[in-house]
Amino acid sequence: MNVTMIGTGYVGLVSGTCFAELGFNVTCVDNNSAKIEALNDKGEIPIYEPGLEELVWKNVKAGTLHFTTDLKAAVSQSDVVFICVGTPPDADGRADLQYVFAAAAEIGQAMNGYTVVVDKSTVPVGTGAKVAETIRNMNPTAEFDVVSNPEFLREGNAIGDFMNPDRIVLGVSAERAGEVMKTLYAPLIEKGFPALITTVETAELTKYASNAFLATKIGFINEMADLCEAVGADVRMVAKGMGMDKRIGEGFLNPGPGYGGSCFPKDTLAIAQTAQDYQRPLQIVESVIRSNNDRKVNMARKVISACGGSVDGKTIALLGLAFKANTDDMREAPSLALVPELQKAGAVIKAYDPAAMTEAAKHLSDLTFCTSEADALNGADAVVVVTEWPQFGGLTGEMLRSHMRGDVVVDLRNMIKSETVTTHGFTYQGIGTPKQEAIR
Ligand code: NAD
């Protein structure tokens, strides 16, 4: 089967590469010619994603993975065409579907023979029907079906998630399209990964419901962390105790500086707007959105308080800028709220992230981008761990002491063992844990 992915971003590039690895002939299309040129001419992968580079070149060499800007040529030879373009929020928080419909119109003009058009982008209920309408308007005699196949991969673990999915959701409106989709996913279904076959509308909503629920879990444990700090409890043990209950489950109970990224913030906004449009407001999701927005700003207050009530003129080393570890994605990262708030309060920021420095420089200004943790720590009054890159968990009091001039450690990811720094004269403030004074 020939497969085309329209959009060579996180989802299109990862899932296209994985379909090639599963044995299909895949063409990834993007209208950003610089991206395609970089892939074809310089061999550059546009995103940081562990394991992706090797898998891309393996399949390019095998002749099963191609990159092009020529959508028409790719689509006209394809049995299945995936729409993997961005669906960013518009001014009201609804998913902006202009890229989806533009892609659908181009598909309509290019398709040649029966084609399954698959919406992999995260789109509100009803979009599948509108994609079909757009194609039909462009090409009234076209033979096609539209399928919704939402993607659940997590950046940083994208290949593992694609190849070992908890479920494959297939929203299909016609048996013929269902058979094509089952063939495409057969290598995974045969390994025992479950496929949930449902309607297009149900599949569309399943994606938003899942993300809204996960965001709620994070928002819940974050607020619980604040309460733990106030009452002297330890949120790590509270989360452990909660997670041991199978009805709750242990995942997504790690408190932090608020969720970010390309999905949770925009998907919670979009589902809340859909619910408003249908007069079925999702009050829980709406309050999770408010809670998370407040939290990112409140993290600055936490740092200021840990620094004795003022950061004016103080140098703060920020470790991690990406919205989470193992990615260079800065979309809606908590650091984007934290840095300006600290700067407003007079702090001088030195920052280091193992992968996101180039991306961060597009969004943040008036700070020093450092070349390593040590470089960021040099001369700092306080250090703040913002992103959970595993290497930050290994920081020791000895190392901090040899670089920093101050003695404040704020760990927004609960990664550093407090006793390793308090024994070297640092105060330690984690998330949802009692403040640990320096042992002098
Ligand atoms: P992205 O911004 O990384 O990539 C989208 C790509 O589409 C861009 O390279 C853009 O140039 C290209 N594009 C746009 N219009 C085009 C057109 N007409 N023809 C060819 N190329 C076009 O986006 P992403 O993070 O991959 O997300 C894509 C969709 O998948 C979104 O709806 C998102 O919500 C969803 N999703 C993302 C993730 C994730 O972890 N990033 C996970 C699951 C679902």
C-alpha cells in the first residue's frame, strides 16, 4: 500500500516513519520547503525525538520513506492519505481548522481512484464530515471515505508509543475504509494491540476526552501539592497512596509547574469550546484550564518566596526550558510564563536545556542561554529545575556548591534528593513537599 502523510511535523514524521518501518511505502509531504530540503539535501531531522533519526535514515535507505513538497504527485499514487497538519487554537480557543481544510481541498484535487483520507490531526467532532464535504466540493466524482484515526503518541517517547499503542482508535464510516485501515494496522493488531472501531464522531471525541482527562489528573495533583505544602504533608506519598488504588492508577500523578506542550493546553480549550457550542459546558475542564494557567505564574511566586521574598538583582539558573524532557518543543512550556515573571521581579536569568535552546531563543529574550548546567550554575544565587531531564536528578550539593554563590534550590519536578543538597548548606524547596532547611 502507498501511504501519504500530509504534514511532516511531530505526528506526520513519526507516524510516517513507523508505517514505513511496518512495511508500507510512505511519502511525507510538507508545504514548508525548507523542512523538506533539510531532510532530503542535508539529512537533517526537523525535531528532536529519541530514536527517530536512526529509524528515518534506515527507511530512507531501504527506499520505503520519501519526503516531498509535491502533494499532488504523492496523493495521486496513494491508497491512504493521512492529514497530520497543525490545529492550533484560534482567538476563542477553538481548533483552527484552516490547515486541515486546505489539505482536504488539495487532496480532493489530487486524488486518483478510491482513496481513504484519514484525519490524524486532533479535530473537533464534525470535522470528518466537513473534510468529506470539502473533498466532494473540489472533486464531485471522487471515490473516497474519510476516517478518524486520532494519534496518542507522546513527544519524547513517540516511536515507542506508536509501535506499542494502548489502543488504535479507528472512526470509520464505511466498511471498505475499515478494511483498508485494518490492513494498515495489521502488523500492530496481530501483535495484540487493541483496535477500537467506532464512528468518526466518537473517535474524534475520544481523543479530546482522553487529553482532557489526563490534564485533569495533572491539575488535580498539582492543586493537591499546594495543599500538601500548606499542611506539611508530602504529595509524593499522597500520590503513591492514591495510585495504588487500581481505580485511580499511578500514571499522571507527578506534580510539577503545570502542563504545557502542543496538545493539553489547546485540546482542553477546544473541547471546552465545543461543549459551550452544544450548551453542555464542561465545568471541570474549564476549571482545570484556569488552574493550570494560574499555576505557571504562581511558580514564579514560589521561586521568589524560596529566595527570601525578592529576586531583585539575583541571578537565577533555570535548568530545563522545554515543556517536558526528551523534546525540544517549547509550545506552552511553563518556562515561557516563569521567565518573564521572574524578569519582571528583577531577576537575571541564566538558562540551560539539553535540546530546546534553539527553540527557546525564538520565544524568550533578555536572558543568557548557557552551554551546560555548570555554565548556568556559575555565579547563581538560586537554581530552579523546570524540566524533568533525567540528568538534573543527578545534581549534587557538591557540584552546586562548586559553581553557585547562593544557597537556594527550587525543584519544580521533585528530582533532586533533598539531603544531597541540604548537607552542603542549601535550602531545598520541592513541589508539594515541606521546605528542607540547610544543614550547617
Ligand atoms: P506540527 O506543527 O509539528 O506539524 C504540522 C506540519 O504540517 C508542519 O510541518 C506544516 O508545515 C505542515 N502543513 C500544514 N499545512 C500543510 C499542507 N497544506 N500541506 C503540507 N504540509 C502542511 O504539528 P504536530 O505537533 O505534528 O501536530 C499535528 C496534529 O496532530 C495536531 O492536530 C496535534 O494536535 C495532533 N497531535 C500532536 C501530538 C504531538 O505530540 N505533537 C500528539 C497527538 C496528536
